[in-house]
Amino acid sequence: MWDVHNTCLAVAIMSVLLSCAVIWSSLTAQDSPLTRQEKEVMRMLSEMNQTISGVDKGGQSKDVLQFVSSTLPWLAKLDALGNYFTGGNFLGANKYHQKYTHGVLSILTHFQDLGGIFADCLQDVGFDHRQAVSPEMTYENRFLWDRSRDGIYRHKHKFKLHYGTAAFFSCDALGVASDKKCGHVLLMQDPIRMAMAQYGSCHVELRDDPWCRLARSPGVSVEEWIIARGNPVFKSLVYNPILCLHSKASCEENLHTFLANLTSTNNTNLVSYIIGNLDSWFSMVGLHEHLADSLAMLHHVTRLPLHQCHQLSHLASSVPRQKPLASSRHSKLPSLPSLVENSQSDVSFLVELSVAENKLISSLPALELQQSANSESDRDRTLPDVDVVDFDVWEANHQKNTSTGASIIVDNYSDVDMLQNEDNFKDLNLNDTGISDDYEDYDNDEDESQEKLREVMEDHQLTSDTRRYLETNRQKENLYITLSRNQKVLNALSLDLNLYEAVKRLYSIQSRIFFNSIHH
């Protein structure tokens, strides 16, 4: 009897084990799409760990760590929400991580915000999503934000969104609970292009910060100004209000003086330290040169739909590859396959026309700037010298004379907006081009479309203002090339240029994870 009982028990156990083995083998034999995606993401993360910086993140020298801890101790204590994509959160995208959407967010805007468009869009988005937006974090505003408890600053704990060049860890002064880390986003532009744009805007907007006052000083060229100012992005990442307490000089001047007293070796080590921590300090990074894609990723991480802002669409310098998601900041994340369209949508007629205009720049005859003042209406828009400031002065006058509040891009591409509107084709008398008849069946063939667009541009004559914009833009490109080959400029911006290269590498990893892996 005992033997029969033991035999039955053994058979039962063997059956259970056999069933488990069959189930396990069937599960492991299948390589689901999500599993393949996880493998691809992990491969990219492994590559990122090897290439994202020129230093071993975990093996920075003790001298560097000791220097940071003793000289800039706040950097060693920074604790933020790390990179959403490289930190592995993307693998659990279907289980949405609320910590990236419910906490305080600071956006470092290290690019030229033409006309304050980005700031306006952020204010609108914050209002729509009931997220209070702080004043722009300039160094002076940031100092008041960190130290003051009067007026609006009594309620600073209620502000959820911060932006500006000095916004890094602005949430640190809020007394946020340690279990609710702050999120940070770094949006960065080519340092030389940003310097050119800011030098020019100082002559138009007449801002009173110390560097704008220097830019407006007689005889100070853009080259001299760049060399004197140094590395604004690097400065913003090492800022602390303690540097501004014991001096009557402006906060930014104090920060500049503090860093000027460090040796070049100290600065180089600091940059290496910052680069090694980019993916742990920032929830994501973005590039102004790829603004559309950057805003798509920003929306995915933070649920802030800045990519849907109409004004910003004129500044987007890359074709967005993500289908806009109509959901709120606190909504549940949609399923992974729905995040991006299966195939890139047809490039819009507006983008194609912009490409055609850019190609036509090289074929336009050289315009003598003095000749452009022949008409009375154009005299106050004459460009006497080829310099970046003249472009911005001309831009401001152009906006004033045309009575428009739109940006230069909207101003000078008003014809493009008309072309984009199908109802305006007849008014423009473009039927001879053949595009109006074929508009519904436009197949986006590159060679054919370029030829048609060239016909449109030739048939619909460029206005004098648009021609001069294109010519001036070409002059800006020539100035950029000159500055990018100037060794003094490169030396002055070396820290920011190193940061920019690291941000580009991290952005590339983010982009590949976000846009490519989800197609598998």
C-alpha cells in the first residue's frame, strides 16, 4: 500500500515537472517583439556607456572628485531624475512613470529664443495643463528666486515649470521632498550660432545684462565679444547662489570672476565631470538644430505638448517623425507601437518649398547692399556691413515697417503660407505651374517636386524683402564659417563646444532608442 502511494505521488510530481518544463520551453522559444526591442535597447545602452563621454563615469580620478567636492560641493550632491531613455525607463513605457510628469521640471534653454516664442508656448502649455510657470530664470531672477521670500516668491513652491539659461536645479530652493527628485531638460544650440544670435539681439532688444552692455560698446566685434564672454552653458551648470552673496556686482559677473580664477586644468576636469553626469542630471537632452524631434521626445518624457505649438512649428529645423499625441501631462502613456507612425509621413509642401528656397540661395545673383537702398521704403533697412548685428537690426526694422508681430521666419515666408493654403492657389495665379491641378495626387517624388517648386519660385517672383533675407542669411553663414575657423574663438568656447559634442552624442542615443527601436 505504501509503495502504491509513493508511486502515485512520484508520478504526480513528475507530471507537474514535465508540464512546467513544456510551458517554460514554449515561453522561451518565442522571441516576442517586446523582447527583441529590449535586446535592441540594451545594446544601445551598452554602446552609450562606452561612447557617451571620453571618461570612465565610474572611474574619474580621485583628484577630480576631490576638487569638485571641495570647490563646488553642490555639484557632488546633485540628485535628479536621470535620463528617461538611457536609464532603462523606456523599456517599461507601457507602465508610465509618473515621476517624470508629476514633479517639478526645469528646462535649460541654451538657444536663441527668437521673439520669446518658446517662452510664450511654454506659458500657454502650462496654463492649459494647470502647471504654474516661473519667471524666466536669468541669473538675476534666479538669485532672487533662491534667496527671496517676499512677494511672488512666497508662493514659489507652487511653480512646477521653470525655464531659462539659469534654470539648472532651480527646484532645489523649493524644499522639495527628497523622494521627489527634480527633472531637468537641456535644450542646446551650436555655441557659435547661439553667440552670433545673442550678440545681434543685444543690439535690438537693448537688454541691460552685462554682456549685452558690452556687445553695444563702440567697436566691440562679435569675435571680441565671444572671447570675452566665454562659455555660458558651462557657467550655468556650475552656478550656485552662494557665489553671488558678497559682492555688489551682478550675479553673472560674480560667476564669471569665480570661474576665471580656476586653472585651465580645473575647468577641463570640471567639463569631464559634467559630461560624465549628463545622463544622470538630465531627464533628456535636445538640440535646437533638431527642434521638432527634440520636442517630440520632450512630450514623451514630460507630457508637455510643446511640439503642438503653432509658433514653434516655424522654428522646427527637422521634420518631426512622431505622430502628435493628443493627451494631457498626467494621462496614461499609450501603447508602445502607437507612439510613432509606421512610416514617415509625406513631407509637407511647406518644408519642400523651404528646401527649394535654400537651394536657390546659391543661384541668386550677388546683391550689392548699397543698391538695396534705392527705394525710399528700403532706406532704413540698408545693411552697411556684413555682420550678424545688422541682420537683427534689419529684422527688427522689417517687423516694424510691415506692422507684424510675427517672427522673421513667418514674416519672410508669408508667401509660403499662402502657397500652403490650397484655396489661395488661384489668387496667386499659379495654375500654369501644373501644381494646382496635381495637388491632390502630389506623390512627393524628390526630383519631380524640386523641379516643380523651382518653377513656383521662378513664377512667383521673390519679393525684395525675401531676397534680401536670403542674401543676409547667406552672409550669416559665411560669418559662421569664419568664426568656426577662428582659433581664438574656438579656444574661448572650448568648454561649451565639448559639452555640445557630448550632448549631440547623448541625443543621438536617445533618438535611436525612441525612433528606431519601437519599429521592431
